Amino acid sequence: MGGTAQGRGVPGGRRYVPIAEHGLIGDLRSVALVGTDGTIDWYCCPAFDAPSVFASILDAERGGCFELAATVPARTKQFYFPDTNVLITRFFTEDGVGEVQDFMPVGGGRAEAERHRLIRRVVCVRGSIPFRTRVAPRFDYGSLPHTVRLTGDTAEFKTDGLTLALTATVPLEADGPDVCGDFKLSEGDSAVFALDKVGGDVTPRRCARTEAEEQFAATVAYWRRWLSASRYKGRWREMVHRSALTLKLLTYAPTGAIVAAPTTSLPEELGGERNWDYRYVWVRDAAFCVYALLRLGFTGEAEAFMDFVTRHISPGDGKTSGPLQIMYGIDGRTELPERTLGHLEGHHGSAPVRVGNAAADQLQLDIYGALIDSIYLYDKWAKPISSGHWDDVCALVDWVCAHWDQPDEGIWETRGGRRNFLYSRLMCWVAIERAIRMANRRGLPADLPRWRECRDTIYRRIMSRGWCEERGAFVQHEDGDVLDAAVLMMPLTKFIAPTDPKWLSTLDVLTEELVSDSLVYRYDPRSSPDGLRGDEGTFSICSFWYVEAMVHAGRVDEARLAFEKMLTYANHLGLYAEEISHTGEQQGNFPQAFTHLALISAAFNLDRALG
């Protein structure tokens, strides 16, 4: 649930809080990560993919942070205000108990949306506690100098492109490029810090205690009102709802985009090079998110993403990677150049730190199945798609029919060359099959004879060349013998019966070779080189796919045990990064949408099987 609150604020003595020791707050435009020691060590302003203001999670010395903690030895515990994304960090000391309430107000008028306010409210609930704060922004990933001007209780941090104003109800002092303050609270006392993006029509504005209380109440009410639309009433309500609240935090309200994760370069292996920028819209991840949110009854988010697709994803731009990119910027932009920030040492020295993502230019055929499946579900569960949207679907399916048998980079974005991946073929089959269903159900115009012929050809190709007789399993790519957890999607997409002898044999072989105490590896990079050095942990989405595959295969008791075990690997708040290390630590970007949407789906199907 927490740790100690000492040691981090001393220059030269800062340490890295583990990835899992963080909570997430946000305003549907950006987020902040708050460590269990009370430090905000990741925050990009004004949007998910903007350069960071606080990034000490990537470089404890140069990244910048917002420290706020008791100055005496303290135990800390962190939790969410029930059914909200308001985060509470509690400090337990010999002389009292205090807490920091962190939140970012959501909604309000246009001016308030432009303010991008981050509020930190400190309350002493028992006894008395001395606190200290240090606000040390480091603009543009720690590369851009800034000026600081302190006037009374307001500090302005200014660079050419961005100005932040900090207002406080306690005295502040300038300390070089930073400001700091020491204060003591007795039982019932509170202090408020508000960090605003200012400029244009938005001017610095004090956040008095009464206003902080009002905004706290309004933010709590917003999240509870949003969550009340959930239809999930099953056994794992707390975990499913935390996952839903997390997915909502990863949506970008102005466009309906859904990011894969709100961080960049958190390592898949400490000291390794598998560090990537996930602050973009992966077509696959976002489409699966739509499925998970529709399952729970959140049609508004699905509709917003469909608007994003309609507005920003044109099937006719004729790129070498196909009519769709695998990812887009949150504003729909297609250029996401990857570069390395050599001045940052990386989390626990895990360089390189990258921004942008070169995988945007890869060919990944599976995205067509993910997107069209989400459109099919939206059309079925939310509201019928428009005629124009159907024309786009037809264009995509026609393209898939003409190009499904190309080698590609695959779902895992390997940088070891293109192959004929089974999962890519599978999702091309899904793209065509779901489009045929839509056309039949609604009587929509389509080249059905061609689509059916192509769908059936893909099916036979997978069954013949994706099956390895020697292994007794479906394998990663055609005419190979490497296992890949992505094949767990075969029964989940209704490609193969979950009790088919070939599938049950595959499930047994996967269990024996890729599963470790319910945790599932994507593949073995030693037997399937992916162009990168080092190992990786188990992949959490695959672990939840495994649960779902076992449910469908009738192995419900095994599935439930694996699911319950998987829940023990969540952090203290119910959040997951991308991977889990061999010692059970969270690895990779955090929190990851892929993992949380898979948790929702697994819980939903497991509940249904248990009755």
C-alpha cells in the first residue's frame, strides 16, 4: 500500500520510486503520476504527448518534480477516493496523520479547460505534522531553461512556449529555478497548492481553501456520475471499475482519441533498451478499448472514438504501410518521428529515453480486424453507423482482401523483419467476417461473393500453414515452430471452436512453454529474434487472454485461479503496467490500456461462466 516518505527531496540524494508505486490523476487531456512518497514525477502539459514539465521518473536529477511530503519520518498509504480518480496519499507520523489530496478538475467552460489546473490539497486529520514542498519544473523534458518570478503567494515559471503559475495558501520562497516552502498543520488545518497553465485569456488565479473544497466536490461528483453508467454487477466490481476509470483517464476529450499509455520509455526490463513512447492512439489498442467500454455500457466513449476515426483516419491516402497507420497522434496527426533524449538517464538508468515512435511506419495487418470488429460492435450495441462510415469500411475490407497475404511486422512490432504472422492473418479474417455480418444484418451493399471467398481462403491458409504438426499447436508464423501467446485470440474472435481438438492441444502446449504461474510470456525472443537485446517480463494482456481462453475451453476453475492470481500482481491501487518481471514487479509504460481492457473482458466472461 505504500512506503516511507524520506530521502527523495535532498539534492543529490533523490531515488527512483518503483513504477508500481504510483497513482494516476488526470483531466481527460493529460495526466500526472503521483508517487507513494507524495511526489509528482511525471506530468506533461497541456496534453498527453506534450513535452514533460515533471519527469523525474525518467531522470531523478534532471527531470523535474513537485515534491510534497511530511518532513518527519512517515509511513505512507495511497488510495483513491471511492469510485473516482481523486488520489489520496496519507502520511502516518508519530505526532499525527495527514493527507495530500491530488486531482485535476474536469469540465467547466472553455477557459477552465484551457487552464489545465492541478490541485494539491494538504489536510492534517490528527495531531500535527510539518510539511515541505519543492516545485521544480524542468520544461521540454528537462532541456529548456525557465525563469521564475515570485510575487506574494504566486510563482510564475516561464519559458518561450509555456507559462505555469503556482498559487499557494502558505508562504513560498524562491530557490534558484525552483520554489519551496515549509509549513506545519494542526488537526483540521489545510493548505492548497494549484498549478495552472496560464497565458492568453487564462490568468493566474488563487485557489483558496473554499474553492479547493468546491472543486474537490465537483471532481468527485463528475467521476461518480460517469461511473454510475456502468452495467457491471459481477464479482470483481472494484477491479473492473478501477480499470474502467483508468481507461477513461486515457481518453483525450477534445478529439475522442484513446492513448495506449500516458508515459514514455518506462523500461520493459531495467537496464534494457526496450523503452518506447506510448502516448499515441494505437488503432488496435483503442479499438479494443471501445469493446471493453461498450461491454460495460459506456457508449459515449465509443461514439467519441468513432468520431475520431471518421474525422482523422482516411482509408484512401495510399501509404506504403496501407490505408491505415498503426498509430496516430491524439490530434490525428500522422507524423510521429522518433528521437532519443540523450540528456536523460532513464528510469533507474534504463536508457535510451525516446519520444515519438518509429513503429508508426510499420505494416501491421491485424489493426484492420481490431478496428472493424469495434465498428461492428458499435453498430450492434450502440447505434448504427452512417452510410459514409460504411463506405469507408468497404474500402478497408476491399484493401484487406487484396493485401492479407503480405508479410508484416505483426502485433508485437518486432524490429527483426517482416514475417507471415498467424495473428495478422487471423485479424484479416476478422475484418472480413465482421463486415459480412454487418452487411447481412443491415442489408448494406457489399461485394459479398468476393469477401466470402477471401475469408474462406484465409481460414484454410491458417488451418494448414499456421498449424505445426510436430508441436501439436498453432504457431507464431507460417511454416515455423515458434509459439506466440497472440494465438490465444483464435477462440476469442470465434475463428475456432474453443473445444476444437487442435485448439485444446495448442492451449496445452502454450501452458507448458509460455505460462509461468498463470503469467504468460508473449513469445521467447531467443527462439524468435525480434531485433532487440535483452529479455522481457510476462505480458499482462496475454495473461488475461489466457484466462478468457480457458473459460471458453470449459476450464473454469483453472481460469478463476489464474485470474485471482493475476489480480495479486496489480499495484496497491489496482493499476497495471505493460509487463510483470520474474520477481513480480511492474515493468513498461504505466498504466497500460491494453492490460485494463483485457481485465474487463476476462472478468465479464468469467462471471458469465460462473453463473
